[in-house]
Amino acid sequence: MAYPVSPLASPFPALPPIAGVTARVVRAGYKDWGRCDLTYVELDEGTSVAGVFTRNLCCSSEVELGRANVRQGKARALVVNAGNSNAFTGYRGREAVEQIMGQVSAHLGCPLEQVFVSSTGVIGVPLPKDKAREGVDKALTAQPCTWEDAANTIATTDTFAKGATASAIVDGKTVTISAIIKGSGMIAPDMATMLGYLFTDAAVEPAFLQECLSAANLRTFSCITVDSDTSTSDTVMAFATGKAGNAPLASFESAGADAFAAAVHDVCRQLAHLVVRDGEGAQKFIAVTVSGAVSDESARKVGLAIANSPLVKTAIAGEDANWGRVVMAVGKAGEPADRDKLSIGFGGTWAAREGLPLADYDEAPVAAHLKGQDISIEVDLGLGDGQATVWTCDLTHGYISINADYRS
């Protein structure tokens, strides 16, 4: 089913090719749709890998195997299936993943553990092994495709293709990151979110690549929510081919390590925002900034409580400056808060300060702000120095329509 393009959509950027990375797409026919739904990415020998994965306890075999195999630090291939998450499918689901890994490893002559598989779509339906086998066979020799082709192929309910890029100077060399992601619903990450893949030509040791990705994830993907639901398949991975020729980054003591880590964070932030802007039924992009918390982590949890509140999200959808709903969400977060020190604002205009509505509060500028597409909510807890920003979208009738018809 095709969905109307989000009003918050961004055009697909010009993503540079990454030396040592070749992407191909084919139609495996996992669903009755007339588009490609299997992505195969071949990686040159020596490529480092890192990954973060969902903590949903009903995760897929793809996640289980990926989480275990990423520890060995090297990758030769990635296969992404769209239309079927292959989660909650028992031994049949695992056999399908192992079949794909076996096909690709035989083709490349590499260990099974260096082939990574992701799947996204309907839960509870085993990935059809015949379609997967035929799809992989076609993909192994298909013509290389563009990043936009790959971004469209990994999508499910997404309404636009999502990509991001950044570069950095490392050891006197320019290194580049190109990345794609899919995600629109079932977005409330816990360690990772959606399906996202970063590719770089930088030379990076696996342990440091993992350190950079995990740190970026905590401040980007783990600070977004669309609907408070954590997927069974969420995966974000980074692949570093080493083709830029820099001295391998091994720690923050390495030349250019800070610049590389900043570029990873920048790409992850861009991708995270794109997912929220394509939130199912979204009409508004919302940034919730919390300050004055007892810690940064406490601020993040308060921000997520606000961002996940259906009452807050529907108020924003209705362009209603109902700051009482924000008060409610702060109080239910389970984090330290003091009613008499709490301040709340919208778009830079404070509605309440230190537990009381402002006597001279003028709702007109707030009402004007809420009519826009980019909305900000500010909360000051008045307790400490902790701060965080969380991103979400509004909750509209469109979300219900998409998810009521998801399996049809």
C-alpha cells in the first residue's frame, strides 16, 4: 500500500559512493508489491563492523545472530529483506537467515559470521526460504544501484527515502560517511532503532567503531519516539572499509578520532530526525528540551515521557497550547521532579515558571508557533544541571489509518 508523502519530508541527498562498498537491489516478492524488496551490500575484505540492536525480548533471529556475530569485528556483506520481519517465527525463521548467510558466504568465500542479515515488516510470518533463495541468487549478480535505490528498497511504510552524509579530516585524509535508514512506525528505541546502515571509507578498528556508534546512538536514535513501541527488529550498523588510507583509528588518542566521532554523531542525528519527520501520520516535528534535571539520563527519561504522551501529542496535532498535559507527563515520568520548581514553555515563550502560570502570559505567540511544522517544548525542572533533547511527532488520525490497515 502506498502512503501519502509526509509533509515533513526532505529530498534525498546526494550521497557520495564509498570505496569498498557495492549495493544491489532486486525483487524477491516477499509481498504483493511491484517494487524491489531485497538489498544486498557487498563489502571489501578487511571491513570493520559495529552494531547496536533492539533490546526487545521477542527479537528476530536476524537480531540474535547479528548481535553475536558483530563481536568478531569484520563484515563482508549485508542483506536486508523488506515486507517480512521474520520475528516470532521460531526455528523456521532462523533457518531462513542461516540459509541467506550460507548462500552469501559461499559466493564470497568468507566466514558465515561476516554476513549480516536484517528483515523488517510483518511480525509472526516466517521468511519464505524459496523466495529468499531466489532473491539472493539474483542479487549476487545484479547491477550496482544508487544509495536512493537501496534506501527505497529497505522501506516498508516509509513515505520517502532517507539518507545522510558527512565527512571529516582524519590523519590528513578526507574520510566520508554515507548512510541510509528506514523507519516510520514502531519507533521508541532502546539501544537502537529501525534499520539504519552507515558506510565509511575510514580505517577504523572495530572496537573504536563500536564506541563511536554506541555513543552517537545514545544521543540520537535513543532520543526519538513516534509511538512508544520498540521494534523486534531494530538494528543500526556501521561498516568501515579502510579505503581512505588513513592510519587506523584505534582510540580517541588517534589523529582525527574526535573529528570522525563527530561525523558519526552528525549522520546519526540527521537520520534520527528523518525518521521522526516520516512518523506515521505526522504533521509536526517536535523537539522536547529538558534542562535542570538531576542528570542527563534523567532529563532524557523525562523528555521521553513527554514525547510519548498521547495527550501531549494530540494537543500539538490540534495546535492547542495545553501545557497542563506537559505537567502531567513530567510528573508520571518516574524521575525526580518538584512541582514548585517546574517551568514550561513553547517556542521560547514561557507559560509557567517555578510552579505557577505567569501572570502576564500571552498565548498569542505560542498559538502562532503551534501552527508551524517545527514545534519546540521547553521544560526546566530546576533541580540540577542535567539536560537532554528528545524528538517526536504529533499523533493524528493518519497514524490510526496506517496501522489499522497494515497487514492488508
